[in-house]
Amino acid sequence: MIISRTPLRMSFVGGGSDLPAFYRRYGGAVVSTAIDKYVYVNINKKFDGGTRIAYSRTEEVDSIEKIEHRLVRATFEMLKVKGGVEITTIADIPSRGTGLGSSSSFTVGLINALSAYLGRYVSAEELGARSCEVEIERCGEPIGKQDQYAAAYGGFNLIQFNPDDSVAVTPVIMPKEKRAELERNIIVFYTGITRSASAILQTQSDAIVSDAIKQEAQRRMVQLAFDLMGELQRGNLNSFGEILDENWQLKKSLAPGVSTGDIDGWYEAATAAGAIGGKILGAGSGGFLMFYAPQEQHEVIERALAPLRKVKFGFDPLGSRIIFYNPSN
């Protein structure tokens, strides 16, 4: 048996600039962190041949061409896996459609585990690139590249997307006590709303190509990523919430459906209760709602957003890892 553990991620600033329609023209950048919630992929050699895949449903097939899970089939094809395995997945929290990058974490973890099954080591850089190949090139998902690299590398990073399609991952270096304070000051709520990011991201990508105002808004979000990086590395947390707020207001202007009346209401209630800034994690329209506020305001914010469920997230320094390796003969 082989088990990979891959973190989900929380993105702060710059989302959308990782879409090819934008970064190939202007370059993109996001600031994000891996979090201590994970996707586990378990792989075992199947005793009686064939392939079994268990996720929200179970597939039993005798050839990889019959696999209906597109990400699994594309990964098998890319790695030239012929089958003969059983794959099961577990997530710490219901993560699909909640803005935590779960599809990319699954893909990164699957590539990592299958590569180990084949006796191959895969670096974080290769994991990021190969998972982008699966999701964007082979499966045609209209998504960006930040989730794959966040899951592969782990940690708290500025991730840059260059016009030549290269990606640079730079850790945010800041005083240890300030990092701990930042982590304590972040409060996250589950809205109970799940959605597919693809439609929102496709609309956003199309708008970036044709709308100069939206292009300028996205370019400002990239600048905010660099601004936030600088402030954090100086240990200055005072502007963190304000940068989040500006980024959120810009993000809402990029595509319809990023926010809703309910989300706007919750955001206004939280800021009235002491939150300095925040955002919906992921493409928008649902999932997890994150705020930055002094810790002494958290109880007031939690009451203001009742009955939304508060969820504790911590930062995680590690990317995708093989946590159990016992290959069968």
C-alpha cells in the first residue's frame, strides 16, 4: 500500500492572475498558504486484476479507457499506468466546490502516489507542472495554476506565473511571532454553499481577454500580491486586512457570480463586527468565507455570522508527501 497526503490551500490575494488568458500577457502572482486539512490518496495493487476507484462513487473497470473519472483516467494515461490497482480517497473535510483547491490537491496526491507505485520520485516542481498538465491540458479545465503549485510545495508563498508558462514559488519570510499572530487573526466560516468554479473562471477568463477595465483590475490584484508579500516580510500585519478588502472588491468586479446577496450580507456583518477585510476562498459564489480581524473580535464576528459554522484552519509548511510506502511484489 502507498498513501499520499496533500494539503488544501487558502489563497489571499491575486487569484485569477494564474489564468493563461491573463498571465501569458501580463504575468500573474498570488499569495497563498497550504493549510492543515488534507486529501489522502491510497493505492494498493489489486489482487484480481482490473482497476477499482472509490471516491463519491465506485468504479470497477477492466481497462483504463473505461474509467469515467476524468482526472484519474488522464493521470493513468500520462504516467502510462496500465491498471491493476485499487485507489481510494479520503478528505479531512468536505472539500469539493468549497474553494480550497481540492481537485488540484487530489490530482497532485494521485500523481505522487502513482509515481511512488511505479518506483519514481517526483519533485514538488514536477508535481505542480504535471498536475497542471492533467487538469488544464488533458482535461481542458478552464482553471488556473495556483492550486497545483500550492498543494505540491506547501508552505506560505508568493507564486508567480510568467508569460513563458514557467512558475516561481517564493516562500514568505517573516518573523516567527508575526506568522503566528497572522494565523491567530484569521477566522474562517463555512457558508454551506458548494459550487463549480469552472463556469465562474471561464467567464472571468473571457472577460480578461476583451475588457480593458477588468484587465486593469486584475493587474492591480497582482500588484497587491507583491505589496502583501513586502508588508509580511517586514512583519507589518496592519495592512493585511485592508489589502484583503481591496482584493475582494476588485475580485467581485471581474465576473458575475463571484459574490451573492447572502455573501455580501455576511461580509458587511463581519466588517461591522470588527473584521478588517476578507474574501470568499476560491473562485467565489460559495464555499468558505475568510476574514482577518484582531483575535479579541472573533467572538463578536462569530455571533454576527450565526448560524454559519466556524472552522479552524492552521498553516502547513509541507506540500504533498508519501506518508506510507509498502509496495507489494
